Amino acid sequence: MREPQPALLLLILEGLALLALVLYPFVWLVLLSTVLYGAIGFADDYRKVARRRNLGLTAREKLVMQVASASIV
């Protein structure tokens, strides 16, 4: 018997992920929190690159952003 092709397995997994997004609202909360915390990490890295120094966001700025993100979710 021939093994399934990886592209077919990927297509099935993507279909299941889309189905989960539609059926379970909790998935949207997880996705939103992931995007928000990713944005905080991006802001930290961007500030490091823009200033050309090894200093990104301060601990207080990160904490404020994380608390704001958590209150949104």
C-alpha cells in the first residue's frame, strides 16, 4: 500500500484547523493572544534594531503591554 502524500496530509490538517476556528470560539481567543504577545515581541525587537543598541522595551513597558493584552483577551 502506498503512503499518503505530505501535501494531502497538510491539506487535511488545514481543513481541520479551519473547522476548529469556526466551531470553537476558544480557538479565536488563543489566536488573538498569540498575535498580541507576538506584537509585543516585535515591538521589542524593532526598537532594538531602530536604535541600533541592545536595549529594547523596558521591563515596565513590557509589563504594561502584557497586562493590556491580557485585559483585552
